[in-house]
Amino acid sequence: MTSDADLMMQFQKGEREAFEKLVMRHQVGIFNFFYRLVGNRELAEDQTQEVFFRLYTHAESYTNSAKFTTYMYRIAKNCWIDHMRRVKRRGRMQSLDKETENGLNLYDNLSAQTEEPHENLEREDKRNMIDEALASLPEEQRVVFVLSEIQGMKYAEISETLDIPVGTIKSRMHVAVSRLREYLTRHGITGKE
Amino acid sequence: MNENEAMLELVSYYKGELESEKKALVEEQLEKSAACRKELEAIGRTFDALHKELVPIELSAHFRMALADRLDEATQPAQTKGGIEIIRSSERHLRDMKKPAVIRMVEHAKRSPYFAASLLLHAAAVTLLVGFYFHMRSTQPQQPGSNNQLVVSNEISMIPEDAATKRKMDRFNAYSFRSRVPGFTTKAEYAPGGIVVNVAQTMKEDGNIVLDVNSGLSCVVAILTDGEGQPATESILKEFPNAVAARIQNSRIKIPSTVAMDYMDATSNLHVFDLGSQIEIWNEPKWTELKSEFEKMTASHASSSYALCTPERFAILPRREEEA
């Protein structure tokens, strides 16, 4: 499989198909990154679109020296910062509460059909609780947690993406996991210790 | 490492993020301390629960289309990276060079007639290129005044050899028009999958609706409404079985290709009505004959007016199937 960096290089040479492959490869990841940050599908899609738009229009600034995902998530982080600035300028804070949608994908919905109704509800409740638990984290911890757990990034990559030391990533992850654990235990999701 | 220090490292340990030395110290503590082992188990349970429930969410079906539209509008990506990189690296290189090296180069030019001639030729070529660029720029026709990003994009994309960009600009010109209603400007352009109407200045971002209705005599192509769009959509969808609803995305409304191709004939005019709370786009081949009838129909709307795209402009571009 062609690497992301190679696809980006091909795109720099004018091959739009290469860019489309990159979008196909990373759209769900970027979308989930934003979705887990804001809990709002529409806003997450807008931000995802913005990331790919910037990637497209600033393609020439990419050099093979950085890992592509690091480069892309750095753009995502900047998009997020810009968005937050705009929101603050308009004087209204974005609610971090999740919107009332089940957030299930097609596969989940299909597989959920085989479950009993009460199992469905229970599962949805659990997911809602986990979304709430995530939303309850301070933004700086949530970003680190999402990059690590949802995007599967190593601490070194997160450090490069967010431009903060690895030690800070470690401590943010530690606090984030402690808070999540406390929340989940309180709501009976992880069981008694 | 004591027990408390080890506790702080357990999340990193669990995730395999510790360097070997620290890892060994944590493992040493884990052997000694039951509290540490319990803590590690609890961390494991937390991650298990999170991984089980944090499933990836899929994007909506509209996402790809909206992104494709937006990218279509964007300027072309860098295609001559080599050139830019050469300039950048030259700058860097020159910055790094010390003065004696420059002097050495001049001395070298003095010594070598070939090197000196090469330098002169390069300087002449650069001067010619710069002159040519400014000449081309001064003779290039100006786009109509607008602060729309598309206009800027077109200026950038006037690179003769860039066929894709030229095609895009042709599209823009072909379907670009301005309403005669004061303070209201809209643009329609050809895009993969249909005709796109920009509505940023007149419509709300969300909740607007496009309907395309082939209603026989008065061939209404699209009715765009704002706040009251939903009830109107439902009633019209009931009345006209062939009607299709579409959505506003990024301040643009896309009229689906099936409609654009079937009902928006390339040789006919496109009329935009601003009817106060709603905008209507009409595509009527027999506009001239039916003009008075249309005017009667829209007489009750104080702000009604229309704008049109000339048949010649519509004829510039091939249809999508031909293009493919």
C-alpha cells in the first residue's frame, strides 16, 4: 500500500486521485477525533472538512520530514483552536454536551438489531455515559486522551502534534484516566474495585 | 522508585509508553506492592470499558459531496514544488553563506568567462520573465468586482497550461450571474453532480431546502425557502411525485445533476427571483413568451425581480456526460 507521505507527494505533483485516497484513508479518524472532542456530529464534520480543505490548499508546505498523521493532526489542532477563537469572539461558548443522537454507525445499527431491546438501551446508555465522561474532562486532557485512545497515537507523536513535552502528555493521560475511571466506577460501568 | 512514583507511571506502563529502564523499575514495584497491582488491574478495566464502547462513528453521506464541492472551489494545489523549493533552499543557502564565499564567487566569475556569461544569461532570463509576467498581468481582463473567494481563485488559476483550472474558470464564467435585486448577489456554477448556487449572503446556513419540480407549463426547477421551508417541502413533495429535496451545505445549494441535466436545458435561461422570504430559481425555455404570466404570478411579492444567464454562456460547457 502506498504510504501517506507518498500519496501527499503525488498530490503535490498534481494527482488529485492521491488526495482522494488520503481523504478515504483518514476521514473517519479525523471525524472521530473532532466528534470525541465536541460530541456534535455536524460541527465535527465541518471541522473535518476544514482539515482536508487546508491540507488541499496548503499541500506544498508538506515535507516528508514529518510523519503525515502528525502533520495532519497538527492541522486539525489548529482548526480546532481557530474554531474555539471564533466561538469565543462571538461571545457564546460551545456546549460540550453530546447532542441527542445515538452516534451508531451502520454496522452497529445492524448488529444491534440482533440484540434484545433492553440490551440495546443498556448499551446506548453506556455509550452516552462514556461520552459524558469524556466531555467532563478538561479540554487539554480530552485532546490528549482522544489522540492516544481514539487515534492510537504514541506519546511522542502526540507531543509533536500538540507541541508539548512527553512528560506533560504522560501526566495529562494519568489524570484523564483517573477521572474517567472514577466516573465509570461511580456509574457502575467498570464494576466495583 | 517508591510505590507512589510507580502509581503515577502505571497508565504509561499499561500503554507500553515507558522506556526500558523505567519499565523495569515499575515492574519491580509491581512485584512488591499489592496496591500497585490492584491499581494496574483497575486501569486495565477502565481501558477495556472505554475501548468496548468507543466505537468509530461513520461520517454522514453528505460529507464527501460537500468536501468535493469545496475542494473544487479551492485553488489548485502546488504543482511546481521543485521551483519553490529551489528558491527556498537558495535563500537558505545564501543566508548561510559567509561573505568571503560571495567574494570568491565574484572572483571566480572574473576568472572564468563561461561562468560570468552564464550569470549574465541567467540575469537576462529572469528580467525577461519578470517583464513578461507583469505584461501579462496588466493585459489580463478583470473579473467583476466581488469579495467572493471564487473571484480570487480565478485570478490565481489563470495559468495557461493548467487545463483543469481553465476548465473550472470556464465553468465559473459560464454560470456566473448577478441578480438585479439591490444588495443581493448570487452565483450559480457548474459542479460535478449538478449546479451549485451560492446563497451565503441571503440564506441561513441551516434548514434551507431546495426543491426541484417539473410542473409542466411553469417548469419550476428549484424553490429555495428559509425558515418555512420544511412544511413547504412536504406539501410540494406530496403534490409532485418527481420532486427531489436537497440541502444547503456551506452556504451553497446543490441542485442535483438529475435535475440540472434533465430540466435545466443548456440553451435556456436561468431566472432567479427574490421573493422576500424565499428565492426561486426558474428554468423556463419559453421565458420570453411566458414573461407576462410569470410577472403576474410574482406581482404580489414587492421585491420580486429576476436575473438571467445568457444562452451563450450556458452553451460554453459540455455536459457532464460528455466531459466524462
